[in-house]
Amino acid sequence: MEKLQEQGFEISGDFAQRLQRAGISQAQARQLFTTAQTELPRLQELQARGGVEQPEQFTLEQFTEAAVFKVRRIGRNTKIRSRRS
């Protein structure tokens, strides 16, 4: 978390709790934030090139919510496949 704050990522207690409620483990959260450290600046740079102003650019929270959705979707698909086998 300290690394994220050093790079300008703010993680509130509420946000951390929402991740927990979503079923994201600490290891998954670490991986997610590691990915965000490299991918989010790239996404924001592409948005800036496209004329998207800073306040409207993709945020850490939006990045994380998209990743959580992906993790949940993959988990559901895996469970469905397991049931069919």
C-alpha cells in the first residue's frame, strides 16, 4: 500500500473493504495493484493523447473495479465448466 501511495495511488479503508467484500484476497489485491502500477499510467497516457482531460481519465478505482469484475467472471465461468464436466 505504501508503494501505491508513493506513486500517487490513494487507497481508502472503504475501498479496501469493498475489495474484501468482493472476495479479493490480499494476494489478488497485491497482484491487481502491481498491474495497475504499470497499466494505469499507460491507459491514462493514451486517454490524454485522445484528448481526455485529467479529471475524466481512468482512475485506480475504475481500473480495480474492472479487474474485480474480470476475476469474478472468470471464477463463474470456471465453476460453470466444472459443473458441466
